[in-house]
Amino acid sequence: MSSKTADVIAAALCERIENGEFVTRRLPAERALSEQYSTTRITLREALGLLEAQGVIYRELRRGWFIAPPRLIYNPAHHSHFHAMALQQGRIASTEVMEAREVPAQLAIARHLQLLEGDQVYRIRRLRRIDGRAVLYVEHYLNPAFFPDLLREDLTRSLTDLYDQRYGIHYGGARFTIVPGPLPARAAPALNVASGTPGLLITRINRDQHKRVIDCDCEYWRYDALCVDVEV
């Protein structure tokens, strides 16, 4: 089948989406769509792939295709935490703690935190959702010297607020690295995508008000869930 056929199907399907036809925000099964457009599954998937690349729809493993909500606007220059950022944009955020324990630092993390390889660090793995949709898998690495007994706290809440209210520590600066690439095997299943699916890795090394490196965040985002917007 020609790519033009896929283009025509994608345009027609996009028009139906814009007209609000799919009130549940879930598309019919691929077989049903193939029949509606009298085309093969191969051509249909090409059309769906076009809409996915445009951020119109997204796919979840074993669940099907869904209409994509607006992307979350993310400004690395702001220290607003995840829940506050979502609230400011009229979205509902939630956080699930997948793991929280003390581990020996691997070399890359040790360098980020200005520690030695093998030094103990806190590792907190969390899954974060916007409007019920998993969009971010994040690994936080903290220097325990600054946060004694932190692992006993409620880690579903904002770490930014916890740092301030429990330890009198607040962010004074950060370094960001943003790299597109495949989602690793430990992140992809939590985000309901196949391992190797394109994603966005944001590494953030944070300093406190005294310019001490206190933690490092490794954020794995669904690429279709985020818009990085910075004014300089």
C-alpha cells in the first residue's frame, strides 16, 4: 500500500478525533479500524504511527490506542515540583513509590553526587501520573548525610517540600542534561510501552542554598507527554 493511503487514513482519523467522536478517548481496535477504512492492518498501523509521531494519539501495551491529552509544559529553570507544576496547568498528578532503599552508588551516580563509587546513597524509584496516565518514571539518588531517616517519610509527597519542611534545605541551583533515546527495560513497563520505545531522559543534579550537591534525579519521560519550554 502507498504512503498516500496511510496519509489519507491518518487525516480522516484525525478529523474524527477533532470532532469529538471518541468520547471515551479510546480508539476502536485495530481490526475494527481496518474494516472501517477497508485497508490492511499494515497500512492502518502506518497511519496510526503518523498520528502518534504528531502527538495526536498514543499507544499502551495490551490496551490499545488512546487520544493524547495536552503535553505537560516543563520549564527546567523553575523549581516548581511535579504536583505543583501539574496543578498550575489544570492537571491532576499522582505519585507511586516503587522502591526506596539505601544502595551503594554506581560510578556515574557517585560522580554526580561528588561521592566515591560504592558510597551509600538513598535510591527512590517513583512512577508519576498525569490525569491517571503514567508519564514519568524517575530515580532519585540522595546523599544520606543531608537527609537522615528520610526513607521513613511519606515519599509519595513532594521531595522539594519534604526537604524544606523536615530538613530546612531548599534548592539553590541545578544542572540539567536532556537527551532523547530509548526507554530502558526498568522504565518502559511502568510507562506501559515496549522496552526501547523513544523517550526523553532528563538528568538533574541539584544543589542546596549553600551550593552543596544534595541529590540527582534521573527522569524517564514518555516522549509524547512532555514539552520543554524555557525562556532565556
